[in-house]
Amino acid sequence: MSNPSTSAYLNIAEEVRVALADGRPVVALESTVIAHGLPHPTNLEAAQSMENAIRREGVVPATIGLLDGRIIVGLSAAQIERLGHPGKSEVAKVSRRDLAVILAQKRPGATTVAGTLACAHLAGIRFFATGGIGGVHRGAGRTMDISADLPELARSPVLTVCAGAKSILDLGLTLEYLETQGVPVIGFQTDDFPAFYARSSGYRVPHRAESARDIAAIARTQWQGKLGSGILVACPIPEEHAMDPEALEALINDALAQAEAQQITGAAVTPFLLARIAQATEGQSVSANLALLVNNATWAARFARAYAEGGV
């Protein structure tokens, strides 16, 4: 593991700090899914379920968020409750660009994929589990709406485990952008790039791996060889929780039309679309989201453990 930063704004929980010092595996988790991604109390259930899944693998979880002018790496249950309470509208959504502002203002903040990657790197954590990454939005040729997650994946030397990218995005362009940024994209036991609720987007991944040891070997080679920074591992949602891609596409197109009619743009688009899809599927998408989050956390822990067992 890399050494934690000496940043004055970093507060690493004792359990996480000791694990990192001992070279034991740690998996970072984001907090935007708690504050903005899921309804209460499912959000708190998801946070606890992901941490429990990581612990079952003998790995230490480190949920990351901003509180009282500090980056907290390893939020306590009470701190997670604070970010995920129904009155959480005052909790800022924090990408890399927002870190200094929210820290200086001492506002509560929930880290996005990009924000969590930046903070995990500061703390010396190499593995991170999330739901789906952000990407290139549909119509980006007109709006230039491209998630900060993509360049951050190249910038921070952290392995991100996800269920691909959200199917509300332009997944073909998302993969093209990742290639341009030099981010290795690996399908875990799949040749197809997953689309969050759906197991396949119809786009092939450039590389495939079959086991946790294979993933660990790739990560070790990438970082020891100084060949680049982040790595993206895409794990399809478990089959029993997957949604039909064609039906999902119809829902997405309808939700996009509603967003345009209501002039919803920028960071507000994704939560709006996900809420509309949850409503249209009568909660099926929320259950699917929870299932893929726990699945990704489990595999991230296995990858981190295999990496640690390799003596790195």
C-alpha cells in the first residue's frame, strides 16, 4: 500500500490507519450514494451492507465523507447517519473540484466517485467499490457534459470496482473517453461492459479477467511498473437482480424527455433520472442498485485481499 498523505485536512479512523500501517487490505467506499443516491432508509441499509460485505472477506471498509472541515476516511455509524438522514439536503455533493471549498466552509459533504478517488489516494488506499461510474452524457457533443469521474480514474492510482456505467449515459463514448485517458478497463468474468442495472451494454470491454488473483496481478504490474494510474474493473450485476435492457432503455428515453422539458441540467440530471426510473419500476431499480453495490463491495474486498497477499 502507498503511504498516507500528511494533509492537515485528513482524518483517518484508527481501524483504517492501523490496517494501512500493517499492510492489510482496505476498501474505500463513497458517500454520495448515502446522501443523494438512494432513498432513506435504504441508503443507510446500503452503507451498512457494503461495509459488512467487506468485513466478511476479512478486509477493512473505509467510507469517506467530509465533516467539520475534515476528510473523514472511515466514517463511523453515527457519521454515516448524519450524512444519510432525511434532512440531508444541506449535504454537499463533493467532486475533486469541490474539496477545498467544502472543507474551508466546514460544510458536510458526500464524496462522489471522483471525490472519493482523490481522498482514497491521499489516504493511501488502493481499492474502491462503487455502484456505477459517471461518464459521457447523452448529447455531450452539444452540452460537453462529461463526468469528472473519468479523468479522475486516470489521475488517482486506485482500482475502482463498479457495475459499469449508468445506462442513462452514452456508454460507447464513455469507453472511448476512458481509452483516451489511458484507463485500463477490465471486464470481470465478462466480455461485455455492464450497464449498471443491466448485465450488458452491448459494448465489449478491451480486457477480461477471471479471478481475484488475475486482477491483483494486473494492479501490481500497473503500479510497480509505473505504467499509469487508475484501473477500472467492471462486474455485472448478479443475474437474479438484472433488469431487461430494452425496457430500461425505454424508461431512460422517457425520463430524459421529462428532464429536458423541465430544463433540468448538469449535476441534477442523474438523480432526477434515477428517481424517475425507480418510480416507473415500482422500486425494482432500487433493489437492483442495492444488490450491485454489495456485489461490487464483495469483489473489491477479494481483489484487495489478493493484492495484499501478494506481498505488496
